Amino acid sequence: MDAAAMIDKFLQLNEDRNLKEAHAMFAPNCLIEFPGGKKYKDIYEMVENAKGRYNWVKKHRDRYFVGVDGDLTTVTSIGTLYGENLNGVAFEGVRYVDVFIIKDGLITEQHVWNDFGESGVLN
């Protein structure tokens, strides 16, 4: 499986809440970092924190960019978020960028940037 397909599968597993299979794609001690420098120790902690932000969210994954530097592969996913906030109001069009670092077939880092704060959709 190529790197972009691997990350697309990972993101889909997250959306489908198949967390066990998604978590298996992480290397031990994987770094997961979200806007504001918020870091999570694993996918389960990340999902638990999201419960206080929105009812659900999914991604329109528009583009992938892949780069290789030695034994590291970087995959960047760009698109928009859509979902439902805690008040039951639907939202869409919130930009996101996810950057993944892959080594030896496992995700070692996930860095997330998005416009949730600027969009106001979570209020």
C-alpha cells in the first residue's frame, strides 16, 4: 500500500470509529499534536477529548502530498471538515491540514491544523 493510501485508510478508520484497527497503525510512543499544541498519548485519548467539542466530524479529503526523506515518509492531507456541533447544528467547509510521518510502515507523528477556532462552528 502506498503512503497516501495508508493515511486515507487511517482517516477512514477514524471516521468509522474502528479505533482498534486505526490505533494499530501507530508506532509505539507516537506523537499526536492538535492546534494549540495539545498533545495526546494515543488515539483513544484524542477521541475522548473530541467528545466535548462536537457530536461528530468527518473529512472531505481533497488532496494528498507525499515526500520521502531517507527512511521517513511524510504525507500531508488537505481538505475540509463537516459534521455537527454540540448544539446539533450542522457545519461544513472548515479547512484542515493533517501531516503524518511514517517510518517502517507505522505512523510515528500526526500533526493537525484546522480552522475550528476561527470558524465559530463549535460555539
